Amino acid sequence: PKYLQLKEKLEHEFPGCMDICGEGTPQVTGFFEVTVAGKLVHSKKRGDGYVDTESKFRKLVTAIKAALALC
């Protein structure tokens, strides 16, 4: 699944720094959000789309780094 591929890429990008978990939603498909230190940095529901290109992945990595810097 796409979630597992993205999880592996993020774990490679941030080794030992993240606890990535997923939760299925039986009523809604494609609901995908990334929260770092309590801050929502990516939400498919809000219009960010799924992370399916390298440019979207880089944007997500940049948002994660910015959120981690605030911790």
C-alpha cells in the first residue's frame, strides 16, 4: 500500500526520529494527515493531496523539518 511506501521513505529520511502510525477509516477512503509535535503539517482532506510525487514528498519533508525545529 501507498501508506507503507511513504512510511518507509519518511523513516529513511528521519531515522530514529519519528514514530509513524496508521489507522484505517472504514467510512472514508483516502483520508491522510501528518501531524508533528501536535501540528498538522499535511492533510489530504484540507487539499494537500496524497504524497504521490517527489515534489510533494519534498514539501512534506520540509514541513516536518520546520515543525521539528519548533520543538
